[in-house]
Amino acid sequence: MTVGALRAAVDRLDPEQTAAFDREFAAFTAESAASGSGAPVSAFLRKWAVWVERMRVPATAARVRELEAAMGAAKTDDEARAVAVEMSELLHKITADLVLP
């Protein structure tokens, strides 16, 4: 996925996030240039590709938000672990077919 395609997807899914995307792209690009490594840009692309996959399906986006709220409300370590396991499984499922840099 190209930066342009990711940006278009972010803008379509949540236009308020486009400014954050642009700021992070500038920062990661500058870090790549300073370090002489493409790793920061690859990390940026992975982060936003996963974000797009999370938000692309409304039911998945809603479940992620529910799990994030449940994690914040967890009163015991066992509750927090159960939420973390479900979030991990969900993220694995939605990114399983994603080609990441």
C-alpha cells in the first residue's frame, strides 16, 4: 500500500485523523532521512495500515472501541488479561491477510 492510498483511506474513514497522519508522516520521513534507514517509514506504514484495517469495518471498529473501554474499566488483572487476549486475537484476525512492509 502506498502512502497516498493510506492517506486517502484515512481521510475517507476518519477525516479528523488525516492531520495526525500527515504530521506523523513528516516526522517519520525526517527520522528516516536523519538515520539513513527506511525502518521509520516502514513502521509508519505498518501502523497506519493496521489502523485502516481496524476502522474499515464498522463492527470491528466498534468492537475495538469497546475493548479499549473495557481495558480501562478492568478492575482485576484477570479482567485486564481477558480483554488483552481478545484484543490480541481480534488484531491478529484483521491483520492476518495484510501485507505489511
